[in-house]
Amino acid sequence: MNAPVRIVCTALFALAVFVASASAEAPAANPGDTAPAWAYDLPNDLMSPFCPGRSLADCPSPDAASLRMWILVQAAAGRTRADVEQELFKRYGEVIRSAPKAEGIGAAAYWMPAAVFAGGGALVFWFLRRATRRGAASTPPVRPLDPEVERKLDELLGREDDEDPK
């Protein structure tokens, strides 16, 4: 089998394996679960009220485990993610949010980086513009030498008259 045919066959085999693995259904976390997928994702999106600085999914506290189980039970009972989140925010406050709300002072977390980036870009533009203007203005114009001074320089440097130094 020559090299191009071998490469094509290998690529087709890799593509077939990729398609087969992508089309296979992922197994359920527990075979009897009736909770929707958001119930397993929500603890990753919330901070733990029991372990400061950790997500609810990463907190090893028994209280965090019971809260994760409560979320699964609520989802299996048919409640929506928004309802469960609202009840958790009412119970534990805004400290369990992993990102601030984009309203009020929390909006600063979203617009401040853009404002700092734009301000820094304007500052760099201003500095470069000023530096290039000052550099061009400070260069004096080149004047031609007086012919007598040029002749004396040629004598001192030992140049011949027939050479054209220009």
C-alpha cells in the first residue's frame, strides 16, 4: 500500500471513530434519575455558602452535599432552574452568585475592564502621536556646505579634485 492511500485510510478510520464516539449517548449519572441536566450543572454555577471561595460542587462539607441533593430533588419534582435559583438566593443571599448581576454596582464588573482597555488604548495613541510629532519637529533641516569649507575638507582628507564626493 503506498503512502497517500495509507494516509487517506488512516484519516477515514479516525473520522469513523470520531463520528461513532460523538453519536454514542452519554450514560446517565444514575440509571433511575429523573432530574434534568441543569440540576447537575447548577452546583458548578453557584458558590458554596459553607466553603468560602469554593463552588457548591467542589465543597466537601456535608451541608453542601445535602444542598446538592436538595437541588436534585427540586428538579425531579418539576421545578424550574430559575425557581430553584430564586429560592437559594432568598435563603443564602447574593453571596452564592459566582458572578455579580449586571445591574447597579454589579454592572461595574462588566463595563470597567472595557473602559480601562479603551482608556489605555487612548493613552498609548496619544503618547505615540506626541512622540512622533516631536521627533519630526526637532530634526533640523540639512543645509549644503559652503563650497570653500567643502574644498578645505577635501584637502585635509586628501581627496583628489577629480573625485566627486556627492
